[in-house]
Amino acid sequence: MKNVVITGTSNGLGYLTALTLAEKGFKVWATMRDPLGKNLSKKEEFENIVKRENLNIKVIALDVTDDNSVKFAFEKILLEDKKIDILINNAGSMFVGITEAYSIEQAKNQFETNFFGTLRTIKAATPFMREAKDGLIINISSLAGRLAFPYFGIYSASKHALEAYSESLGYELAPFGVEVTIIEPGAFGTGLLFSGPKEADTNVFNEYGEHKDVPQKMLENFKGFFETKDALDPQLVADTIFKLIETKKGHREKRIVSGFDYGVIEYNEKVAPIQEFLVKDILQMSHLLKVNLN
């Protein structure tokens, strides 16, 4: 039985993905912050589902922004399983507002979760994947990791960083038999869009005058859309992840858009040959383009 470690499973895409993969027969390590406190109800919800449907889900504490938390969580997983087959980096937060009005500290916090948090879990998992010469890392990005949306500046920057890191890492891990895929979800009503803090620099915020209210109006429009029949079910992303996992090793795409694409599919298709030209022809590193199957 393959095991899967998923971060940020207390709600949204992480929660749905944990249930979906467990139902498909995977052993799922559903990680979340503070499962004995803030997220106790979600932990108990998982436990009730496990009993009712006989699923293999284990809930453990993991805060991706805390070095020790990541260390302890992976030690526990490895003590029991001795391996990590699949790592899904889903934990994230989203700041939407006047970009200039977010403080440096707020920007750092956004990157801690969306970028450095992913680095922590990857550094904990990859030594064991490399040793096994097998493994799959799935990093949940966003359309905002390829495009730049007004008022999503801090969030988009963190996801652009994640995309570049993931692609570079994928090349470097390929000789060791480890694959890295980026999932780019479109807009889904998971609550993430409305979870960020207010801008800390109120002086700058107020200097934007009538424009300062634009982000909030935009969020209200999104909320209204998510309540219509045209909104997509976030289960689509969980199904996309399962399909990716089931794809034969060596045939998995580097990037997959799930949901509304806003032109990102076309963008990815146009950039891919340029990226391959860089690695193959300019850098003369064609051996990094295909994962080692031996």
C-alpha cells in the first residue's frame, strides 16, 4: 500500500484530497496545524469517517512554518512506514488587498506558508525518496503562480517562487527517480480566497482613496459567483491529483491546470518548449528532462 503525506488537510482541497485518496486505497497521513486545539473538530471528523468507512487516514500535527513541527511529524511517519511514496504540499494562505499596504512582516508570513513551508517538507521527504529511487512530489500552486492578478501581489509572488523552485527541483531529482508535478487550480470556493489578513499599513491603504475598496468588491463578486451553478466543484482538483498519481511513472506532466484556466494552459504550452530548449540545448543537460526509471 502506498502512503501519501498531505499538508493543510483541515479544510478545502487538502481535506477533499485526503478523503479521495483514502477511498482509493492509499494510506493517508492527513497533517494539519493544532489538531488537538483549533482543528480538533476536523480531526474528530476524520476519525468518524475512518470508523464509518474503514479508511486508512492518520491525522497528525504539522505546521509547515515550524522547523521542529515538520521534523517531528516526518519522524513519526517514517518510524511507522519507513518510507514516503507521495508528498502533496497543499498548505497555503492567500493575501488579497492593496499590495503596497501589506507590511514586510506580512509578506514574510505569506512566503513562510506558501514557499518556505513547502521547502521544509520537501527537505524532510526527499532523502528517503532518493534512497528508494522513487517518489512523487505534488506542489499545489495556482493560476496566480503563472499570471499576475491585481491585488494578489504578495500571494502571486509566493506562488511564482514556488513554481520556479518546483520546476528546478524536478530536473535535479529526475536522475534519482523522483518526479515533481505542479497543480495549478483555478478559482474554487474553498474559503482560501477570504482567509487572508487586512493590510497592516493603514496609512498607505487610506492613501489609495476610492481604489482601496476595489479588492473587497472583487472578493464579494467572487463570493457571489461561487454561489452560482457555474462555479466548479473543488472535488475536481482532488480527482485531478488522483489521476496524476495513477499515471505511469515517466508519463506525468510537469504542470497540470485544474478548473478554469484563464489562458494558463496555452501559456504553459508555449513556455514548455523554451524551457526544454534551455535545459537541453543551452545547458546541455538533456539527462534531466526524463525521470530515471531504473
